[in-house]
Amino acid sequence: MYEVYIRSFCDGDGDGVGDIAGLRSRLAYLADLGVDAIWITPWYESPMRDGGYDISDHRAIAPEFGTMGDAEALLAEAHRLGLRVLVDLVPNHTSDRHPWFQEALAAGPGSSDRDRYLFRRGTGDAPPNDWESQFGGPAWTCVDSAEGWWYLHLFAPEQPDLNWADASVGDEFEAILRYWFDLGVDGFRVDVAHGLVKEQDLPGLRPHGDGIDHPHWDRPEVHDIYRRWRSVADGYVEPRVFVAEAWVSTPDRLARYLRPDELHTAFNFDFLTAPWLAPRLRAVIDATLAAHAAVGAAPTWVLACHDAARTVSRLAREQADAPVRSLADLLERPADFEVGQLRARAAVLLLLALPGGAYLYQGEELGLPEVEDLPPDVRRDPTWERSGHRDPGRDGCRVPLPWSGTQPPFGFSPEGASKLPWLPQPPAWADRTVEALAGDPDSMLSLYHRALRLRRDHPALGDGTLRWLPSPPECLFFARDPGFGCLVNISSYPVSLPEGTGVLLASQSLGPDRQLARDTAAWLDVA
Ligand code: NOJ
């Protein structure tokens, strides 16, 4: 699965913003890369206060991305190329411009029009409770200081949280699912899947050592919603699937979303945030496999997405024994980007060899690093403002892709475009365009091509199980049947490949005597 962050993928009409026309023009690239499906981040009508995760009309396409006709053409063309298409569903909140929220504001306190959101009274100048916005600051905004009415937003103030205890919310989302399924989308990525249900009476935060029994994350009642959605999806003849974005405390808690009558898969963020250390990776792999096996669901593996610092830049740092997610976690640490590239190459061979599904994020196949020095005045992520400029936010992994040429916009926008890309591309990306890398057999892009081809063709890869094999210290070595082995050298010295194995693919050339250098992975024929 390949994540398309639509704003930054390809600009068809020259306004500096990626769009459906641009995506359509690059579908052949994606099919040729060897992915099976794409997930498109929100393309709906939206004031774009959080990259489209603030939806004002779930049944309309944002004009800057195109029209409903473009969306239908994209679905048809993708399907013709053998690509399935998932779109984003954002059920935790709407935009504050959504007609429901506008009606709620206009209706005033006490009106049932407010029941679809979470309006509460504060005390004096204080909000109703101590919940915090994920982007910084309180999770409440006051709409009527005289009477002290506030509304809840776990994200930006422009993203009021829906009240899933109100029946009309569930009915509307069922209708939205059917609307897009009927148009031919193959599935949904479910945004903030762990957040929809809040504890009744919205109690204040309390200590949650294990992250369980939290007042607004991972509430047990949320699973009823997914059972209902699953039955909607199962009502279609052609498969329709869900993938959950659920940041929960343990793999077991994640697996609860994947019970047979709930969602199909979930992003494995423990893998994304794991440091490049053999024991930590192995622990994540084991815990993931065990938890998913218990519910009969396929695990997934993910190294990057539009919410996390790019893989090359995470792995360029000395690896501390703690999870790393955002640019703010990295900035203090010195970076060696060559090491970051080597590790990213090895990491994707590890990812693609593991049992289950794999999620790729646009640009990782080009080895793009995080853009760490975006000028403050171009940053759009609400995190930057809401953190009081302490956290630079997620724009650095959302810079428009470089396709061709030697200077910005690097083919992202067509010739003669009226505007520059919405975030500036580093001039050094001239060496990282699709065009530049496609011609180089040793490039990251060529590695992705080869790995995805092999993954498709090799009977051991994809779904299944793995068996750990004895390995040198600080290495990961496992077998998949029939006849496949993956050895990843995470140590700081070279290791020899096991006797009697053939090399199917390696993340960099082998040294003398079949040595696997540090930060290198090899796919082996162990038949
Ligand atoms: C998760 C999305 O991936 C992220 O980009 C967004 O800001 C939040 N959910 C809120 O919708």
C-alpha cells in the first residue's frame, strides 16, 4: 500500500498544490513501482486548517484538488491499472465550517442542534476539564464567555469533536461509507480510530500508567462502531477494507480493533517508532505477530507517514533506546545522512520481508530526508503555532515530491505553473528526483522496484509466518517458507552470510567473502 499525501504528490494544474489530475498523471508510475493499492489522504471540501483533516463536506472534493468527475476518473483508471484505492475517513471531528457545526453555533446553548458535538459549560474562565489538544494547548474553545460555553477539540479548534453518543452521527457516517463504496472506493483509512468515544461526563485526566481506561482514547465502546462498519463493508460483493490509525498502548490493545467482526488491519506504529536496535525491533516484531495471530488478523508494517519525521532522518541519528516519532524528537541529535540512507535501505528490506501488509509513504522510495529547516513563515502544520513555536510540526515530511529536472518545482508542477510549490523544495533534491534515480541501478528507487517485484513473485513473501534463525549479535535473521531468509545487520561490524545461501537481493553490495556490511539487509535463498 502506498500513501499519497495528495497536496504534495503531483500538481496537475500549476497552482503549486498537488491534485487529482496530477495523481492521475502518475498512476502508471505507481503501478510500475509495484504497489497493489494507494491510500489517498483527505481530498474532500475543507478549509485546510489541518491538511484536509478538517472536512466541511464529506461528499464533495476540495476545488483545489479537483472535481467529483476527477475522483471518479481516478478510480476507474487506478482500477484499470490493477491498483485498489483507499480514501481517508475522518470520523472523530469535522471542520468548524461543516454545516452541522455552523447550525450548532447558531442554535445556541440547550438546542438539540448542539448534540452532535461536545459543548459543555466551564467554570469561570476555566474550560470544562483539563484535556489537551494534540497540537498543543487546551482541547476546549469558548464560544460564549458570558455563559461559559465551550466545545471540545482534541486537535485544532477548527476541528470540533463529534459526539458519537448522538445517533445521527453514526447514521451519517454509515451513509458516507456507502456513498464512497458505491462510487467504487475499495476501502477507508480510519483517522483517529481510537478517539471517537469519550467517557461519559468527560472526567478529567487521571494517571494512566498502562494507557487503559483513558477518558478519551481507546474506550471499549468504540468497537461497536467498527462492528457496524464491518457489516456495511461485508455487504459488498467486491472486497471493501478498513485500516485503522489507532495510537494505542500495546499491540494487544491494537488487535482488539482487528477482531474478525471489526476492522481488517491497522497501522503498526510501534514498528515506525522503534529505534534501529536489533533487540527493540525483534521485540516489536514478536509482539506484533503474537497479538495479530490471537485475533486472526494480518499484521502491517510501516516506516513512514505524513505525521512522522522521514525515515532517513530518523535513522541518521544515534539510536537511543526510546521511540522516535517527530522532528522535534530529532533536532538536538547530530545526523549522519549517509548512515540514514543505508539504514533506510536495510529497513525497507526488513519491512517488505515481514509477514503481512506493508505501507509505504510517498517519497520514501526516493530516500527523501525530512526537510528540517523550513522557514517558519511557510509552515502550515497547526502544531507549530499551537506549541508556541516550540515544535516545528510535520511539514518537513510533506514537502512536494521531486519528479524531474534540476531545479524546483522538479516536475511537481507543470511547465509554466502560476505558483511555486506550496512548501519549498530543497535545491539539493535535484539528485533525488524520480528521473535521476530511475536511471541508477543502485538508487533507492531501483531497490524499491526490485524488492516489490520479488515480494510479489516470491511464494514465501506477503501473508504467512516467520521463524527466527540463530544469528550473530545485533542482527535479525528469520526464515519464511518456502526457502526464503532475511538477514539484517544492525551491528557496527560486517558479518558473513550463512553458508549455502544464495543472495536474492541486498540493500548494498556485499563485501569480500560475502560479507554483509553494517546497516545492510539481504534477502536470501535458503532452499
Ligand atoms: C491523524 C492524521 O494523520 C493527522 O494528519 C491529523 O492531523 C490528525 N489525525 C487529526 O485528524
